[in-house]
Amino acid sequence: MILLLSDVLNHQGTALLLPRLVDSLIGCGIALVAGYLLWPESWHTRVGDRLAEAVADTARYVESAFGTAGGLVAEGVVAAVEVDPAARARMRRRLYRDLSVIRTEFQRALTEPPPTGRLAAGWLPLVVAVERIVDATTAARVRVKHGAPEPSPAEVTQVARQLRELAEGVRESEVLVEVRTELTGPAESVLEPLRQEVAAARAIASPH
């Protein structure tokens, strides 16, 4: 390669160096703009929208875990319906898989220079919070399976509604904004730990 370059320079002189340098600088500029400068602008497309969809899927999982998915809503009354356990298990596995992919994307973004790394650092705690919500939902379902009283459909609907509001906020926001939420219900309910996790997720605020 060195001999070839030397031969080219001997025949064409140093005039060849300038066009090559210009080409290299243009290539670097394209890589910088496409690979870094535009990344924050596509934050929602690449990561934010996917996280919002995962939060919405979590709301559906909460409903399916306690038999309100597809329930009838009329004048504030929710009718519980039976949910196929196999379908619920598939939903849970898919949700964990999606959250794992999103977490990996955020962790990769943490290594990027500002502002990308700073954005990722602000949003990663919400990813962790959503994972904890899925864990709490699964734990509550296991408690019910082992004899704990089922939560009321109204309790389940309240939690799912809060999660859907959170998902909508993630879709619309460039930065996370703390949201105060009032989740009420019997302290002895199997959903009490889940309510606490949802409240914690909605209280996560961006450091910006």
C-alpha cells in the first residue's frame, strides 16, 4: 500500500493530496451529522416512542393480570373478564424482552458525548421503574394465585389509567416532567406495592 501511494504521488505529485483530504473531511462531516448531531432530534423515534409503547403495554398487562382487559366500562363500573393465562404469560415475556432492548439502548447512549449521554442518564431511571412495575404486577398475580383476595376492577382500572397517562406524557415530552399522582386503595390490597411503584415512576423528573 505504501509503495502504491508513493508511486501515485511520484506520477501525479502532491496535487492529489488536497482532493483526498477534502473527500475525507466531507466523509467525517457526514458521519458526525448523521451519527451524532441528529441523534438527540430523533430521540423519540429511536427510544422515547418505544419506551412509551412499553409503558402502554404494561397498562395492558396489569389489566390482563387481574381479568379486566377487555372489561366493560359503563358509568365508572368495570366488569372483570377471564384472561387466558397462556396469553398473559406471552404478554409478560414480550414486555420483559422489549424493556431489555430499551434498557440496552439507553445504556449504550450513556457512553455518548453530551447532550445524548445526559438525555439517556435522565431517562434510564424510568426504564428501571417500568421494569419494577412489571415485577410488582407479576408478584401480585402470584399472591392472588396462592389465595390472596383479588383486587377490585376499580383498583386495576385506576392503576392502568395512571400508566396510560404516563405513556402519553413520555410520547409528548422531550424531557421527563415530574407528575404528582394520587393512587388510593385498601392498604391490605395485593395492588398496594404496585401502586407505590407506579407513583414512584410518575414522580421521576428530568434533571434538566
